[in-house]
Amino acid sequence: MLKLFTWKKVLSVAAISTLVLAGCGKASSTESSEGAKIDTSGDTVKVGVLHSLSGTMSISEVSLRDAELMAIDEINAAGGVLGKKIEPVVEDGASDWPTFAEKAKKLLQKDQVATIFGGWTSASRKAMLPVVEQNKGLLWYPVQYEGMESSPNIFYTGATTNQQIVPAVTWLLENKGKKVFLIGSDYVFPRTANKVIKAQLKAEGGTLAGEEYTPLGHTDYSTLISKIKDAKPDVVFNTLNGDSNVAFFKQLKDAGITAADIPVLSVSVAEEEIRGIGASVLEGHYASWNYYQTTDTPENKKFVANYKKIYGEDRVTGDPIEAAYTAVHLWAEAVEKAGSFEVDKVKKAADGIEFNAPSGKVKIEGSNQHIWKTVRIGQVQADGQFKEVWSSSEAVKPDPYLESYEWGASLSKK
């Protein structure tokens, strides 16, 4: 039997790969009615863990890997899934979208994993989507995104648009002003998100002060900051991703613009990114998420304590980290309910499953394979944590196509 991994002692991706390969015996597989081959040999079942462990997105994604491995250890310590221990096969997407597709294909075809937990950017998800669909596999995607998607082979445990972006815009218009400047990284998530925001601004009485995009990994924001100064917006809505946020916020502060002057609300800056950027740089600015390290639930106190015990007291949790951790537990519960690792049976069983996550109770919505989530807006404090300034108070039903909004009808194209 494969020994339980103690991931605190894992020093490199190479070391993880060595452990995984050491645990693999002669492969045998079962095939679901959908055709997905899953290795069920011996007393283990393999799952893929696919995140950017190098490149511009590693600032965010390494911690998602850590959270997923922690969840796997918890499940294994409790006896595993259907009597089998979970064996993670860890791969590096390297912040390169074709690499995500290549690694997903390897995990499904060569490693015959039961599921994949992975991705951060929408570009990485969209690269993996045709791979999991063509191979009849299953992907659990843990990060908030722009909506307008519902794949039968993906479960979305991060927020969709009506669980993060839409309520954030409404809150800004009611509390911070009507003139909004949009900045984002130049790929699918920011451009689609801003298309939604512009429609919402028009419907709710806001005005667009400007809209600018920069490549992922971009580091010179002097021109963009000059445009923000000239536009004099009430607020900046930020959809930059990765380490570009480090450069933008530091240069914004160096330019003399504080949160009191022009507050920035981000949807991809959580506690882990604050740790990399610096709380003194971000203090006073805002973020919209479904979870913060400061979220007050009994499950979160245990989650934070365990995460720090394993990875170090200096480490922090955040929304994508919590959603990645939750994804593993939801998959395990769906497998147990299905009594099978077969993809089609797991998908059917997942509908309506509830889990007491660190963020509060969540539920899988089977009609679109997203989850019900509570919306929270937080303000960055001097200690690098968030003070919650607004909450939806209860879990919000996922509406990825914005069908419940009159102004969103023209945007909803399945």
C-alpha cells in the first residue's frame, strides 16, 4: 500500500514526481460508459494535480497545489475513497496554456487519473476543456472566472460572475462612486469580465472612465497609471492576474495614489498575493471573494490551523486556496455517493451534494456543475488580512450565463 504522503517534507516538484512514480504498479483500468479509462489497480486511485509551479502564475498557483495535497492527506487519513488511498500525480502547467493541455492529456491517457484538480487562469481552463471533453475525463476548476461556460466535464468550485463580479460592481456604485476605470491582463477572463461590467454599468447608472489591458507578466505600469490619473475615476476595477499585480500596485503607490484617493477593487488578489506584494502597498484597497482567512466559521479555524501547521506559520489561506481544498472533498463525497470512480456516475451523484467548507456550507448545482457560494467584499488591513465590509449573508445560486439579469440577456450565449 502506498504510504501516506507528508507534503510538508516535499521539497520540489521533482521529489513529488519521484514519490508518485514509486507508488505505481502494473496498470489496469476500468472504463466508464462514457469511455474514460481510470486506473483502479491495487489499493490506490490516482488523481491529477495540475497548476503553474513556475512562471508568472506560480505566485498564485503553488498554494492551490498545497491545499489540494492537504485535502488528499486528510481524506487518506480518514480511510481514503471507496477503500482506496488517493495517489496524486503532480504536474506543472508552467504558466503556459498549451502545456496545460499537454499535461491534462498525459494525466488522462497515460496516468489514467480519476479526475484532475487544476488551473487558475481562464486561458488554462479553456486549454484543458477540449482535452477533458474528448477524453471523457473530469476537471475540478477552483478559481473565480468570467462565466458564460458550463462544460459537462468540468466542476467549477470558484465563483462565477454573479457570485463575485456583479455584486462587487453594484456595491462600488452604491458606496464608492459611479465613474469606473477597468484594467486587466490581456486574455479571456478580463476581457469577458469587463464586457459584463460595461453592460452592468450602463444598466445601473455607472460610467466607464477607461479600459486598458496589459500582457500577463507585464511590469511597466507608468503609462497606464498616467491614464488613470488623467481619467480621475472614482474607483479602479482590477482584473490583472499573476505577478503583474506586484508591479501595478507598487508603482501606483510610488505615483502617490493611495486607496483614499482612488480605491482599487480586485478579483484576483487574495491573501497570498498580498503576501507577495506587501500589505503596506495594498492597505485600504478592496477585493471581492467568497472566502477570506478571517471568515468566521468553525471549519475555517480548523482549516487555517492545519494549513499553517503543515506549510508554516507565515503561510496564508485565501479564496482560491479554499476552493481548491473544497473541490477535493466534494469530489470524494461524490465518488462515495456514486459508489464508483466512473466519471458519468460521479457527475450524476454530485448534484445537490453539500459540504461544510471553511467558507460556510456550499452545494453543487447539478444543472451547471457550479456551486452555491456566499459573496464577500473585503478591505485590506495593515496585517495583510481582509476586513469584511459586505456579505450576501447566504449562499448565492450560480448563474454563469447571467440569465437572471435583464441586462445580461444579450451576453448569454451558450
